[in-house]
Amino acid sequence: MTAVLIACAHGTRFEEGRVVVRELLEVLRATAPEGVEVHEAYVDVHGPYVTDVVAAARERTDDIVIVPLLLSTGYHTEVDLVEAAGGLPVAPALGPHPVLAEILVDRVRATGADAGDTVVLAAAGSTRPGAVVDVERMAELMTEAGIAGPVVTAYAAASEPRIPDAVHAARQAGQRTVAASYVLAPGHFSRVIEKADADLTTAPIGADPRLATVVWERWAAARVS
């Protein structure tokens, strides 16, 4: 029987963000276990919407897992996707995870950051308390993955501190800042991060091939739970 992984991203009105998600989907299809199909879905902004993708998949198989292509716990993972799943398993968000920390550390180093720079882990933000816990854990994992200087968390919306405030606080302490873009793809939040006036700003995580490890790990764990 065919198994289906529904890879569900947020959705964005920015075409460059959609391109990155489609590239990641191709990575997932190239690394999929035998007999597993990867279906594209979105929870907001544009289709194919996850509710429609779930309905179509149910006509073919019962072996379906939704994996959010989202970096932290939030309303979409805790409410929207659970409702759309209708009893099907929904994996946790991709983060926090050591592989994401490795990617973020690589992005920071690619900017030419110095060892003592303050890294502002710049996340989208959420009204759900679990999101802040997830981002704070990611900051710890970045330190474990090799960031020598301080790693502080900040948010583009919904949570505090906001990214410009964290950048300003580090500057007041005499430290140079690197905004580590904790977003998957270019879009609204990546633009907010870029405008925060950090000394250096990383690229979004993007369709890094290492993400496939995280996605398939989440899929396997949710499938057997």
C-alpha cells in the first residue's frame, strides 16, 4: 500500500519563497523511502491547501502523515493541522533539532562573523507559548553546535523581545550583531529580519539537503506512534 507524506508549509505571497519550498519538496522526493509519496500542501495564503490534499490522499491510502515544514510549535501545528488531519498523525515542527542548529551555524559562519559576535536568533514569533520554548532550545543547540559568542532569541512578531530591540541591546553592550534568520524561505519575515539593522544577516535556511534528515525522522516517528 502506498504511504503518503504530506509536507505542509505555511504559504507565502512571495514567489522566491515558493521556489524554495518547491526545491525542498524535490529534495524530499529524491530521498523518500521506497513506496512513499511526497505531497505538497499549505496551511495558509495559497493552495494546494492541506485540507484538500488530505481529502485526496484519503481516497488512495490510510497510511498518511502530515509533516509541517514549519520551524517551531505554533497555532498552525497545534490547531490548524490537527483539524485538517481529522485523526491522521501530525508530526511535530522541524525545530528544535540539532541538524537545524548545524545549518544555522553554517549560515552564521558564511557571513564572516567573528567568534565574539552576538548572534540574534531571529524567529517569526507566535502567540503560542511553546514557540518561545522551541526557539530558546534552538539557541542552546546553536551554542552546542559551535557558536562561541552569546546567542539571544528575538522575534519578528507576537513575542518579545523584537529583533531590532535585541540588536540595539547588543550594540549598547558594545557587541557586533549577526541576525540568524530562523525562517525557512524568503518572504515577509525574512524582510523584517533584514530591516532589523544587524551588522550581519544570514540567508534563510532554504532548501538545505540536510533538512530531509529531519523531515524523514519526524515522518517515521509520527507514523509509528
